[in-house]
Amino acid sequence: MAGLGRAAFVFPGQGSQHAGMFAGDDVPAEVLAAAAEVGAALGVDLLALAADEEQVRLTTVAQPALLAAGVGTWRAWRAAGGEQAVAMAGHSLGEYAALVCAGRLELAAAARLVGARAAAMQAAVPAGAGRMDAVLGLAPAQVEAACPPDAEAWVANRNSPQQAVLAGRTEAVAAAAAACKEAGAKRVLTLPVSVPSHCPLMAPAQEPLRAALADVTLAASEVPVIGRRSGRRRRQPGRAAGRAGRLDRLRRRPAGRRRLPGRMRAQERPHRPQPPHRARRRLPQHRRQGRDRGAAAGMTAAAFTNMDRAAFKKAVAACGGGPVPFIVALPNDVHTPVGLYANFSAAAEHAFLLESVEQGAGQSRYSFLGCEPRRVYRYADGVLHAAGPAGEDPEQLEGRDPLAALAEVLAPCRAAWPAGMDLPPLLGGLVGYMAYDCVHYFEPVGPWLPDELDQPEMTWLQTDIVVGFDHVHATIFLSKCLLPADLAAGEDAAYTAAMAQIEAFIDRHFRPPALAGTKVAELIGAAPPPLPEPPGYQAAYEDVVERAKRHIRAGDVFQVVPSQRYELDCAADGVAIYRQLRSRTPSPYMFALKLGAFEAAGSSPETQLRCANGLLTMRPLAGTRPRSGQRDEDEARARELLADEKECAEHRMLVDLVRNDLGRVAAPGSVELVRLLEVEDHSHVMHITSEVTARLAPGRSVFDALRATFPAGTLSGAPKVRAMQLINGFEDRRRNLYGGLVGYIDYAGDCDSCIGIRMAMKKGAKAYAQAGGGLVADSDPTTEFRETQAKARAALEAIGLAAAGAKG
């Protein structure tokens, strides 16, 4: 084969896609051109669709995007002087890119064929109805044995002796995945696909694909394409080779992994071109690698970092009159988020810290913190109070709806950042809380209860400078969003002022951490004090359980979630409590707030609402067991939890409530159940969790979504309004942050917030922790009381240890 090189190219397939795969300076022009060509053949804007995290999961977007990425990468390789391939092959779907790059099929024809394939597959199983899970650490036969014989779940791929892939109906695959975990699987991963390929559910897709293949003729080529099923080389002209095999693979389990021909294994060097970026895990917004705003537009996040004056003027023009992120990045080998937050808290009246740890993983990429806000917004008694820097007279904005008041505040600050930018998720906006008691403004839940903490229903800090820790690149960045008012004196003056403000901020707050004075003896053998059990607590809560059950039996509600509050003496500050809580119970949402005399520290496992580029996400947690600390025992408890009909029925009820809440503000048909009935471990307890997403309807805002979904059903009950009315009668004081939300709403109209649980509130010499549980008709009073103790344990232990340290 004269003129051919020694490399065999293997094109990536389904699952290699990710949001923003065509965005960024490192994406070759050939890749962008291929994406535009594929999009034109299908009559869609593929660049924009692939930038959207929700859209790119859909088969109808993922398959054309992967075709474009593979072909474009090959073209870029050749344009850069790369050698011709001795042969080409592709993983699932990658064979289409191989046929194009071998010269056997035009890209536009391949795009139409892939588009027809994707549409047929998605029509066979609508998005959300099917699922695929990769199972690692079990033989395929063991995975097959985990599939219930009467359920629609099958072993689709046998990738290796210790790896297989499940495919089928969502609930059936979830059940089989749980059985695999029980059988000792090392890991079970849900794949980022919207159809369950390679299983009998794909049978309806055969006829549409057969019709599409009938119109395809493959040209001759000197570069052979290795058949994925047969392992044979093909380079002769003719009809679409292997179409019977492709049709068969849509619906049958593959026979096993095929090996490359012996001559290729011995003599040729396989080369696997990657998509423009590696795939990224789907993370909550404040933990994500970055944020993509759409198709590439010639600017990236780097264009806003360490700008000179000329670059700053370009950035101002690119932001279209909205906030301009002015970012300064610094190397970091000294500071930590908690250490710097301690500096902020000691020096400033208001400060915040947002962090995250993934379940089963280490610290996520970003931590965010700040102090010295532009303005502090407090909402109390139907009035929004807005206070600026010290000495500025506070404003009062009348209005009964707190979210409408916030929307009015942020309206002049709405960002129009350039499309295609991979920005950190929080550059500027509002950080704070909305107390559970805000429900009084939205629903008729009864009279206001006494407030022993004397706190506003909402407090939000409008950030001035946000400090971000990028744990991947070991850098600190400081972001000051310049608002239109900051630019009124001109771009040069704004640039000079921003630089001076950031330098002064660093001088004030970036002090090295101090360990002098640490009493090492007090750290050795430190143990949490016993949990407080005030007289009458258990009896009072068990009485509430019985009263709630009478309402449930009478048909008032299906479920209600009362709570109880613990109060402890505590001389320690919120930083000390947060340190203890952070080390004892890492979670997806960790936060610390200092708001004048009031402080809060939390480690919440549950999303209240996330909105990213119009994609809404909620993850209800309901169904709890305490953890033992022993793996075998915890696995047994997890199995028992999933087998508990009461717990699963309660959880499904709350999932339906979430779907209904999101449906009030979602685009028609966009509400999707992504995950259902999965057990998630936390430091002291395990929960059943699910995930529901939806696309925000046109004309709706993040504030509409917050109103529609607040408070979470897991902290109120169902039906929600009646359950909250009962809670108002069961409890004798306001909940404050408990059951409310903590998080941020940024200038771009996104938000990420958690439910206020697993937290401590601190004011004066007292600290408070609160916990509750979902009650149904057959709830046992003593069991429910013990569950609230288990949920409150982490916060109470953190308070106790912090208080003990303060006394020493």
C-alpha cells in the first residue's frame, strides 16, 4: 500500500461527547468547519446544540456531534502534515467517521445517515425511558445474572472479562445496577446517553435505518476500514457494507469483544484521535469545570484574565453593555479556602465560602469565597432593605414578594457574556440564603411563628470581589464584575480603579495562615461530646408523629415533614464549627456564611435548585438509614433500604412532586427523570436519591423557577401547601435557614443552591441544629425520632467539638 503510513486510526464513539466540545481556542478550525457542515446537512445549529449540557446528551445531537468531531480531527491531523493511515476503525458510531475519512462516504451523506439513525433510535425509546450503565469488576455472566428475568434490562456489551454494559428500561437497569453493587461490582457508572443501544428495545429503529441505508453507496478507497463486527478490512465499492450487522447490533447483545487481525496487532501502531476536549462529569454548577455559553465566538475565559488595557477594552465591547468580568489569576502554594475565609470572617462584617466534595471523590475543582460586598440585601416584613458600604444610607424597596424584589435588583446587572466562553461558574452576583419562612409570602400556610434568632427572611450579599480557588491548576483568581455604573467614567478609569481595588483587597486579606499557639495536646484523642437529649424532646416529637399520622389517615396529606431544633452553648465562632463540619461530613454543598452577628455553617447533601443555561435540576433525597462504618453492614442496610416499600413509596411521591414543581416553569415535554431510586452514602447516613431535570420555558426566569420549587418537598411534604400548614401548627418557632436554601444567583441568570440541612446556625453564645423526617401513615414514632437524631448528629458533633476547643 504505497503512500500509507504505519498508524491505524480508531475513532471514538458514543459517550465521548460533552458540552462545549466545539468551544475553546484549542479546537482546530477543521473541527469547527466539520461541525458546521454536519449541521447544515441536518438543518440545525450543531455548534450551539453541542454547547448545551442537556442537548448534547440526546442521541439526536450526540451522534452528529461525534461524527463532526472525528472527521474534523482527522482533517486537522492531515492538514498539520500527519501521515495517512494504514487502516481505520471506529467504536460504536465511530465507524461512520472512519468511512468518511477513508474516502468511502461524503460527510454530508454520512451526516444524513447518522441523523436518521439517531432519530430512529430516539423514537424507539424516548429520552428518559432508557438507560445504559457500565459495570466494572464483575464478569459479564455475573452482570447478566443480576438482570431480572421478567424485566427489560440486558447485558448489551461485554467489553472485557471484568466489564460489561447494561441497557434497557430506566427502572429495570437501575434495579440491575443495584444488584450488581450487591454482588461486589467495584463501580457502576450511568453512561451519558439518552437511548439504550444494543438491546431489544431498539428493534423499532431497524426499518427506518434499513430505508436510510438503502440509499447509501460506498466508494472505493485505498485505506481499508475495519468492520467493527467482522474484524475484516473493507475498501471495495458497493452498498453500505455490513448494514445487516448494524441493524442487528441495534437490537441484539453483541457476541463479545472482537480482536484486531493478527497482522495489525503485531506490526501496526494504533492511534486513537480524541475529541477536542475530554469528557467531563456532570457536576452541580458551583463545582463544574466551567460554564459554556454557546457556540465559539472568538473569546475564551483567558481573554478576561490578567488583561492589559487593550484587552480590557475588547472585553468591554464583547460584553455588550453588561457586567465585564475583570479576573486576576495568581499562583497559590500557601493559602487554603478555609484559611482565607478565616481571614475574611475576622476582618469583615459579611463573608461567605462555598465548597464541594463529590460523593466518593476528592475536592472539586473550585471553591468560592468573598467579603466586603457591594450591597447587602435583607428582606423582612415585606420590605427589601438595601445597605451599601459603611456610611451609606440604606434603601427600602417595598414589595410583598421577596423573589420579585430580587429580580428587580439584578435586572440592571444582567450579563451578556460572549458565547463559547468556558468561564468559572461564579464570577459575580448574589450569595446568601432564603429562609424556609419565606413560604408565608407565596402560600397561605398560617400565622407567622416567633423568631428566636431575629433574622430576616432573606439575606443576600451582592459580591464585589469573588475569590476563586482552582484546585486543578493550583491558582487563586480574583474576579471583579464591573457593572455599567463602574464604567460610567470611561474604560481607562474603570481599568485603573479595578486594578487598585484588587491590589488593596489582597493587601488587606491575604495574610499567611497562622498556626502559632495551637495546643497539640488538645488535638490528640479529641472526641465529640455526647448528643444532647433535653428532657421531653423525644416525647414531644413522638406526639407530633402521632398527630401527623391522624391527619394522614384522615386524608389531609400523604406525607408531612416536621422537625425539631437542638440548642447548645457555644463560644466558638462559625469558622471553627465549619472546620469541624467540613472534616467530619464532606458533601456536595458545603458553605459558611457570616452575616453580621449571625453565622451559619453547613454540609448539605441535597440540591434545592440548580439552573445552568436554562437547564433546571433537582435531586430529591428521601429514605434514610444510619451508617455503621462497616462496609458489609452498610451494604446490607442499603439493600434493606431499597427493599423497604414504605421508603420507596415515599421517595416516589416526592419525585412526582419535584416533577410537578418543575413542570410549572418548564418548556412543554422537557421534564425528564434522569435517575431513580439510587442509594447515596454520606458521613453518618445513607439516602435514596433521584434526579429530575427540565428546560426553563421561554419567558421564565430563574426567579420563577425558585418560586415554583420552594421549599423542597423533602422538607415540607405532599400536598405541599397543606403539609406546610400542618408544620406551622406542629412547630413553635420559625425554621430560619433550616429547610430554606443557601447558594448563589449570578449575573448571567444561573443559580446553584442547596437545601438548608446538616448545618449549624450560630448567634451570640448559642448554636442551633435542626433535623426532621418524612412521616407517612405507618411511621413508627420512636424510629422517626431516632432518624432525626442521626440526621442532626454531624452538626451537633461539629458544634460540640468547636465549643470544646474554644473553652481550651
